[in-house]
Amino acid sequence: MRDVTMANTFDASAILRLAPGPGWGWILGLGLAGTVALWAVPARAQVDFAPPATFAAGAGPYAAALGDLDDDGDLDIVTANSDSDNVTVLLGDGRGSFAAVGTFAVGGSEPESVALGDIDGDGDLDIVTADSDFNAAGLSVLANQGNGSFAAPNRLLVAGFPDFVTLGDMDNDTDTDILALASNSGDLTVLFNNGSGGFAMSATYSVGELPQSAALSDIDADGDLDIAVVDSRSDQVSVLLNDGRGGFAPAGNFAVDGPTSLALGDVDGDGDLDIVTANYFSDTGGGVAVLLGDGRGNFGPRRDFLATGASFAGLTDLDSDGDLDIVSNNAGDNQALVLLGNGRGNFTVATPFATGGVGPFGVALGDIDADGNPDIVAANVGSDNVAVLLNTFELGATPTITALNLPFGRPGIGVFIHGTGFTGISSVTFEKLGPGRVPAQFTVVSSTEINAVVPVGTASGRIVITTASGKIAISPQRFTAIRPPFGK
């Protein structure tokens, strides 16, 4: 981030001089003492997805989860169908297609969240739903029969009307425990598994006015699963740290704006977990926010990134560059949203991808076609189907450089590099004054064009681009570095 101190008059050229070159956008926010904070991010994504393939689900599929339900090594899909009070199970073939096994009734009504985990310790993934209707609220556990079919539901009661569920071993006994949220009452319930799928013990915590979603991970790096919860009414993320035995204590509240979902991951490469939230109820029409963690349970002020209509937040590495990217959604415009990360906590402007249906509120991420790239699954609640968007990023593509738009230039100017295979580019380097090479700031404009800013210290020589997989391309022509006049 760069801060430009504001005088009595606004000088736009002060900002323009900071722009790193074509193909970049600015995220602007006012700070204290008349400063303006500018986040420079690439203006387009480098990944793409095949047109969505849709598969029928039940009525009102509000959420989706991915896991290998039939032990064949391929990811399968489960949708929670809020209008038909059941779940749909679709078995994957490992190539991106799915066949419906059937629907299975839940024990309550209006399931709005679904999670997969081995509840009964038999090695198979079971289904857990949060059933939110006040007449039949609770959790449903459907035991896997080992072939992708499921037994009648076991119903569990928790505080409030639960509308979110996630799973994890919270008391370090190797069994899968359940975390449920009830937005109507502000209650978070932890149910402790006895190892065979029984839940005799539980604990309930008050976590805000309207909690929407939670995530489990080791936030303070002590080996235990901690909890982060977003509350859309109080505009905050709450962190609860685990004592190692399944007891949780508040560690702090961190300001965001109208959050509905969150994900945890290391987005700035420092080894500590950070928070990403989707802010559907924000005052500015939606977006995602990033809060960088210090590894001890504390988080810095949020960084906002434009993603209109975002209500889901997920993290995965879509372009195989080693950095986490954000996947979100815009249910109002029937889109999945992708924001690529640079590994330092900054993200591109959101790129939309159609989901082939209406109202993609539920999103899940995983490698469906076993090509090494994470794909996107979207549950379209308004069209009663689930969409599969296969990631078409090719890590192994070998780039080539065919031409430079300028054969010479001075530091600070932009040079357009033309060629092919410009996906997954990790670096652009110029010849250096002295041993080695000097890295350049660059933007991948398209798969055939890169804009690179000539760095200070450049000498005449070849330009080299490198992909995340280590493949390189060398310019066929030399770039001649022009030294600026003294004092310029």
C-alpha cells in the first residue's frame, strides 16, 4: 500500500504517477489525516473455466459439499435442498460428469447447510445438515452405507434454529465433532463425538446478534482447531481460541462490513492464517475483505476488494502459482467470482463466470476432473440444479515470445511482450547492470500479451519470462536500456 498525503487541493497526477502500467486497476480508500490508500491489482484473471455443466438437484438446493462418497477416488456432490427437505447425492466419474444416486430425506425441515465427514468412524464420509425451519429445527446425520447410499437420518437438537454446520476434531480425540450456528439466536453449539457417532456432550456459546458462518482452523498455531465466526448485524469477525480440550475463549472481534461467509488461509505467505470474508450486506453493495493475521489470534484492519454481490468466500490455488485465490459468488447475477492472489495479500478485481442457473448461493471447491486444478461447484437455488465449472488452466503450457512493441526504453516505461502461452507467469526479468537479472513489475494482459515495466538497473539484453512450473521463454530480440539523463 502507498499513502499519498492530501493537500488542500487534490492533485490527480500524484496518483497517475504511481500507476504501474496498463492493465492494472486501483482500489481507493480514504484514511486518517487526509491520506488516500491505493491498492494496485491486476485488472483481469489469468484462469478460465469451461462452460458450466448442470445436473438436476432437489427443490431449492441452498448449499453444496464435495467428497468421495463411494470410495472410488473421485469427488462426488451433495446438495442440501431447502424446499424439498432432503439431500441429493451425485456420484462423479472423475472426468467432470455426475450421475444421481437419489435423494435422501433429512430429519428436519429446510436444510440450509451441509458438511461431509466420517461421523461413525467406519472410514466412509457421512452427511450432516443444518435444518433451519422452526417447526423441525436441528441437525441431521445420515450414515454412509459404503456405496454412496445413506441410512435414515439421526436427528440432533441444538440451541436455536441451526442454519450452518461444519465439522472438525475440536477436542483432539481423533473423532469428528460438529459445530452448528443458529443465526436467529446467536448461538454456536459444539457437539463432541464419542467415537461411534454419538453426541452426548455439547457446549454452547453466544457469538453475536446474527452469526452467518464459521470456519475451523489452527489460528494461533498451537495445534488445536480454533473458531472464526462472521456476524452480519454487528459487522465483525469473532475469534474463539481452543484450549486443546474443546473449550473455547473469545480472543477478539475484528471489524468488517456486513459479512455472510468467511474462509481461513495464508494469503500473504508469512505462514500465519488470514481471514477472507464475503460481505453481502455491506453498505457499498458487497465485496470481499482480507484481514491479515499475526499467528497469535490477532488480525489487522481489513482490506476491501470489489466483488459485487459476494455472499460466499472460499480459498484455493486456481492458477497453480502457489498463492491462494478467492472464489466467491454473485447470486443476483448468477455468477461465480474469481479474484487471483499475488501471495502478498492483494487480489485482482473479481472476474465473473456464469453458473448456468439461477441463484448460486452454495459454492464448493475441489478437483473434480483430476487434472490437478481446483474446479467450482455452484448450487443454483432458483433453478433446482447444480453447476460444475471445470478449471481449464494449463500449468504445463510452454510460453514463447515473438516480439516486443519497443526495442528500447528507459526505466519506468511499459513494454508490451507478445507471444503465446502466457498463463501462470511467475516472473519477468531484464538483463541487469552487473551479475544476475532484475525482476520487473508486470501484468498478464492476455494469454498472448504481457505488459512489463522496465525496472531500475536494467542493462541491454534479452527479456526472460518464467512460469510457475519453471518453463521459460527468451525474447528473440535484445532490449536496449536507455540510461536517463543525469538528474532526471
